[in-house]
Amino acid sequence: MSLERDQQLIAPDDTVTITALVANRGPAAVEETVEVAVPAGWSVDHPDTVAIPSGAVARVTITVTVPHQAQWGSTGSVTVGVPGSRDLTSAIVIRTDPSVLHNELAWPEYAEQGEWLTSGLRGWNNITTRYSAEGVTGGSARWVPVIPSTGTYEVSVWYPTHPSSTTEATYVVRHPGGDSVTLVDQTSTGDDWVRLGVFALEPGAPAEVILDVVNAGVHRASAARFRLLGEDDLRPMVVMEVPELIEAGASVTVPVQVRAGELKVATELRAAVPAGWTVSPVSAPVELAPGEEIEITLTFTAPASASPGSAYEVAVFLDGVESRGATAVGTPPAVRNVTGDGTPVYLETGPWKPSGLLNVDGSGTRYCTPGRDGTAVWSPAVTGRHLVRVWFPSDGASSRTAVHTISHAEGTAATTFDQRATGGSWEALGVFELAQESTVTVTASDGGALRTGALEVWPVVPAEG
């Protein structure tokens, strides 16, 4: 028997596929049991048995998922056993988090000045930590990254919490704009990432974190993180949960969740409804610090003349971000389509299989393992303004990065679902202007099982404004 693996380095939450090649050199066909042992907390999927014709070699596909809490830089062993062959072990190496510098690295990534000692307190990723000698000032710990690309970075530090630590640890972030100083109480925060701020960094320019020992208290050091932020990190998030149904002439109260990204927000939330509808308030001021969130309540009222069975769009706008939804009067439009029914056209590429998990209508669903190897495409073949919703089952081995990308008449939009945490209900992708060639494409970037179930497209009366 021999083992093959589809990738050498993986990350927590990722999945690796191991193929066992099992030979039968005997005169008759055999069916052998397959046993696989993985580290505690890891999950594995494999056939219970393998049938091997005489003189042939059979392939056994084994899918191993690394848990979210797995340590960066660690190694886990997967052992495969088949009677008649000796057990073989494959070492799964979890790569080092590239955004993190820690105190077990060498100069110039990590350096100390002054008197520092090794602590029994564990640090980031369970590594050893360092602390400054009590009563001794003038020392420093320094983390110096190599910035790979120009952008906005969140800079954070990790240290262990202890009641004997200083209440005023002085952290200096050196960046192209100068030095930014943050005082941190190491007795009440820690054992996690503590954010120092967001900074514009670029290759070759100043970039480092310095822990200055400017008082006699014990200062503790473990790691610093320089995390490159994308547009989704910087802009605010607006989520409006619109009820599926409303009665003609009735009102509905809708909570709108607003959360600032890594930049502060000082603007107003504005609402829009179809002709004849009303919303209160039409606008509301929003002032948020980075990461802060609030809930704003809006009341939407449908006119008595609203058509039963028709859906109507409502929308909110904030600082270039929008959230759109739709609600149907009385009953929803009958526009449900499930995988494989041909309406709309549903196509797959990759190793998709039927699943025993039931669909919204009681039929079967589909899955692809590993998820990164599959693509599913819906082609609704409708035009005009529509609410687009998807339904998929939930399972503990499913993908955490199920990306649903819709191409519409005005561009593209993507929504990512953790199919382990969500599923079993309709999930809205949004309201879009669809063209005849519009599609919904389902992909994943991890190795969990990517799942599909059903698609709905509701024609809607558009909001104005």
C-alpha cells in the first residue's frame, strides 16, 4: 500500500484528500476493511471497505478536515490501515500564519533589548512567552515584519494576562505616517489579539511594533500581527432582515444592523421603498467608532392597493453600502427550482454526488468533496428586477466558504456562507436586475463538502430612490 496527498501545506479549517493505493497480489478478488486514525478533534471521511480484483490496485479516497482550533505550524499524523498491508502514516503539516510574528522567531523579525526572561505562561498558538524583569526599565521587545504589498493593515498584539503585569504597557506602532502610541492594561486584557489600530503600510517603509518598558511593572510579550485588510474589512456592514410576507395595508417593523468596519463612520442611513409605500424614518444619523455597531428600527407600510402574490423591494443605503430585500403581499410568488430539475438550467463541474440530506421539497440535494474542486451554476433565464434566494442543507463536514456569485445586468455580487453554521432555510443573495444570461455560480475555497439544494427568483416591484 502507498499513500498520495493532494497538497503539502494546509491551514486550520482546511481539508486534505489522501489516496491509498492498495494492491491485491493474490489469485482471487478480496474485500478488505479500511481503518483510518486521525488526531483528536480532526474529522475523517472514508469508505468502510475496499474491493480489490485479483492482480489489481484499488484507490481509496480519504478526506481529512483539520479543525478550526488546530495550531498554526503544527503537524498531525493520519494513519491508514488495510489488512494484508502494513499501516502507513501521512504527516499533515499546518503552515505558519504568515501575518504573525512571535517571540520564538530570530532577529530581525523579533528582537529584545534589556533584561527579559522566559515565562511559564503560554502565548499565541501555545508558544512560550517572555517577560521583562520586575523593577527594570529601559528595555524593549520589537516585532519587524516584511510588508508584502501596499495597503491598510490592522496591527494587533498577543500577550498572556496575569495580575502581576503592568497596567500601562506602552506599545509603539512605527509606520510611514510616524509613531502611534497605545497604552494597554495587561492585567485585564489579553490571551487574545488586542488591536492597536489600522495603518497604511507599504514595502520598504517603516513598519514595526515596539513594546517599550518605560515603567517598573512586568511587561509580557508573545506575538504581533500585521493583517492586510480588504475592502470588506474597511467598509461598514449593513444587514436588513426583511420578512417574507406582509398584508396589504399593514405595517412591519424591520431591524437594520449597522456595524462599522476598520474605519469610523459618520454619515446617515437612508431608506427607499416602491411607489405608494411609506417608511419611517426615511433617514437616520449614524456615528460609529471602528468595530462599533448599532441597530436602527424602520417601519415599512404597504398600501391597501398592493397586489396579493406580488413582491416589493425595500432598500437601505449607508456610505456606499446597501442592503436590499423584498417582501411579498399575502403569498410568495411560486418560482421555486431545485437542483437537477432542469428549470432553471443547473450544471455542475467536478466530483459532485447525490446527498442523503433532504432538499426543501423533500427531494435530494447535491454535494462536492473537496468543495474547492467543484462548481455549480444556475441559469434562471429571466429578466428584470428579482429577489434571488438559495437553499442548501447544513452539515458538520460542509464547506465554510461556500461562495454564491451572481452575475447580473449591473455587474457581479458575491455572498459567502458557512454551510456548517447556516442552512436548512432560505438565504437571500439580494435584489438584482437580471439579464437573460445572468447566472448564480457556487464555489468554495476550502475542502469541506460544498452543497446545493434549491434556487428561488421572485420578480419584484422596485424601490424608488
